[in-house]
Amino acid sequence: MQAKVKATCTQCHNASRITEQHLSRQEWSTELDKMVALGAEVPDSDRAALLSYLTKNFGPEKSGKSGVKKSVSQTQ
Ligand code: HEC
């Protein structure tokens, strides 16, 4: 899913736009809608997995966890 996020979400902006956020699933959902409106291609079949990925890695509870910050931009 990381590769997919990278491919889908870094076409118009840097991945740091995403990694600097700490959003709830609901907020990421709103964000996805916004990106789709801007032209991002997020197939319905990918949406749930994408949301889970974003919420898990860049969700509000992350700061309290192990501190492992996954970067969409640098890791490969
Ligand atoms: C078609 C171009 C495009 C694609 C593809 C795209 N974005 Fe964006 N994104 C933008 C633009 C333009 C902004 C700046 C919007 C603004 O400043 O109001 C932005 C801003 C953001 C922001 C910053 C918060 C905000 O609302 O300004 C986040 C988070 C974000 N995008 C997430 C994503 C994610 C996740 C994906 C992949 C599903 C994605 N973007 C794909 C165009 C895109």
C-alpha cells in the first residue's frame, strides 16, 4: 500500500504533505474526497485500504505509539 500511496499521492505534491498530518480516519476520508476532487485517482476498491494505511501511519494516535514514523517519501 505504501507504494500505491506514493504513486497516487505524490503526483501533485511532496509526500511530506501527507506525512506531516495527524488525522483521524474520518478526516483522511474528507481529505481523500478533496484530493479526488482535485484530480487524484483513487479507485473505490483501494479507498478502504488507503484509509487504513493513512490512519495507521498518520493517524492521531500515532504520536503515543512506538514512535516509528513511516515515511512515504524516503523508504523504499
Ligand atoms: C491531482 C493532484 C493531486 C493529487 C493526485 C493528490 N493531491 Fe493532495 N493536494 C493537492 C493540492 C493542489 C493540495 C493543496 C490544496 C490546498 O492547499 O488547498 C493538496 C494538499 C494535500 C494535503 C494537505 C492538506 C490540505 O488539505 O491542504 C494532504 C494531506 C493531501 N494533499 C493528501 C493527499 C493524498 C493522501 C493523496 C493521494 C490519495 C493526494 N493528496 C493526491 C493535489 C493533489
